[in-house]
Amino acid sequence: MSPIRRRASRRRIALATTGMAVCLALTATACNDDDSGDNAQPSEEASPEGGDELQDVLDNLPFDLDLDAWVDGGWEDWDQDTWLREIGDFVNPIIEGLWDTDRMGEAEDPDQSIDDGQIDEDANAPDGDDPMDDRGVTDMEPTPIEAEAVPTPYTENGAPIGKVFFDSPEGPMVCSGTVVKDPARPGQSNLVATAGHCVHAGVGGGWYRNLSFVPAYNNDGLSAMEAENEANAGSVHPYGIYWATYVSTTQYWLENGTTTGGEGAHGDFAVMSVEPEDGSGRSLEETVGSAVDINFDAPAVSGLGDTTLYGFPAAEPYDGALMYRCTDTPGRLTIDPTMPVLYWAGCTMTGGSSGGPWLRAGDGGEAELVSVNSIGPLESTWLAGPRLDTEAQEVFDSVSGYEG
């Protein structure tokens, strides 16, 4: 892993806290380390009382947080006593220049695998017209489908889809994500859908740090080596870098999520609200020119039809440089029979594709998101993602409500 690059130039710092009920995000511009807090200038989004509100946020955190120390490397301290875990505790100050192309290229995929031996298939599982009938059912394992590369440029063939970068105790990591429509801000969404395990470690862990989104990553399909060259930054992040200001995932993931075995997969869904690192203020949807709807009331699996899974697989034999996709008719997979079913599709994409969208044609013919990549087997022959139901919609509404 490369060392984190510090910038002696001006840094832009944004503090965000997140919760199902209350969230406050303030943005300020701070000079280099020799500047005092008195010289920091608020952004246009900050109110005249911004300083008092910021202090209120800091006062309500379960430990003392020094923003300057955090930006200068304090975030690298993963002490269990100060690793924020609960919904309502999230801090993600923007560290300008942290995610340069070299560090993006070195980000690894989070291992989210399951042993096929844990799955009890049913060759005679009955079809149902009601999603409730799908609960507790596991169909036969899907036939592997070889992932195909998405044509470039992605700005024309997959603009809403990109990479989610974050830091974990193991170092920089990468997932996939999608710009989704926000009913509270028609045409101006700043929302990104991804997997819960791309934002939070689950049981025994907490929120990941330096969460960022890069839409249409590596737009022109450069090789992995070329994509790590900062001279190609304009192609690697054609729309810029967006930092999470507000994040939520399901309580089910927080209480059950693990990196192996599939526990928590039924709730492995998250939504981020983001803002541009460069402070431009333009919404993500306006910038990329598109976003997709989420369907929280999709038909039973028997009525889904062809569904296309997207992502940026990074584990072998892939290298994370390119976007891939698989199209299949999903089946059903159950780990916890009390929860909405997992969708199950043949696909050879590997880790790094986690959080990528499952898209199908909705009633009006427009693409809609019905799931995100969550788990797969060690052999990378299929992927599964959660049916998005009531709890997933509550997560989305909490972030959308904040945006509104």
C-alpha cells in the first residue's frame, strides 16, 4: 500500500454526521496547518450560525474529534473505542487530493464470499406470484454467465455507475455504486446506492472512512497501469470525485453483517448522499446527466425477467480497471428465511463489483434498480443481491429526507 499523500496546499474540509432521524452537514474551507480556525471561511452552504452548529455536532459525538488532527492522519487510528458504529454516528471530512489515481488503483476489493456448501438447493421449489412466497426458497444454482466488458466511453454507456472508494482497517478498498433518482430533488439527485458492506463493517465493526464516489470511473477504458497515472486523471474521474456527507444502511446489516458466510446479505444495502470534492455545488445527477429509479416493490422473482448486473470487478482474473456486466433471469437464494429473498444470478464478476446495480426494465420500459451485488462464491460463478423491501426503503427515505 502506498503512503497517504499529504497536501501542503489548501484543504477543503466538510463534516457530516448521519442518522435515521437527524443529520447535519456543514462545509468549511481551511488553510494549511499554520492557519488558525479563526481564519477558516465558511462555504456558501454554511449558515451564519454554522460555527455553533458545527460545535453542536462535535459535542454530541461519543468522543472528542479534532478535525485538523483527523485530516492530518488521525482518521488512520482504528481504535475500537473510537470507531463509530451506530446509525447516527458518521463523520467523513473531505481530504482534498487523498483519492489520487494511484491510490484509487491500489484500492482492494472487500472479500464477501460464501461457501456453496452452506446452500440447500431445492430442485422442486414452486414459483409464486407474491414476493412473500419467495421467502425461505432456494432454487437450483444458476449457470455461470461470463461477464462482458461494457463499451466505452462510460459517459455514454454507463454514466450513473461508478466506483465507491473507502478506507478500512486493512487499507484502501473499492466497491461499485450507482446514481439513483431522488424524489425530494427531481433532476438534482446527489444519492448513490451501494452495498451495506461497502460503507460499514457489520458486526464488531463500524463505518468506513473517506467514503467517496467516482462516476464513470476510467471512462475511456485505459489499462490498469495507465489508469494509475495522474496524467490521465481527466479520463479516470471525468465527472470528478464526490464525498459522502450522509450515509445509511440497514439495521439488519449492522447487527448481522460479516465478511464471509453470507450473514447480513439480506440487508446488504446502503445509500449515500454526496457532494463534489471541488465544491462546485452542482448536483451529481446534473453532472452525469442521468440517474435510475429504485423499485422497492419489485414483482416476485418469477416476474423479474432479464436483469443486468454491473460492476467493476477487481479480484482475479480482473484488475478493477473496467466496467463489466452480466444478464440473467434471477432465481431465489435464502440464508435467513425470515427476510426478503436474495436474488441469485449467474455471473463471473468478482470482488470490487460489490454494490453494483441490478437493473431491469420497469413498467414504463426505463431501467430500474432492484438490487445491488452483495455476495458470491469462492469460485465466482454467481452473484446474489437482496430484494429491496421495507427496510431498504426506510434507509433510502432517511437519506432522501435529509437531502430535501
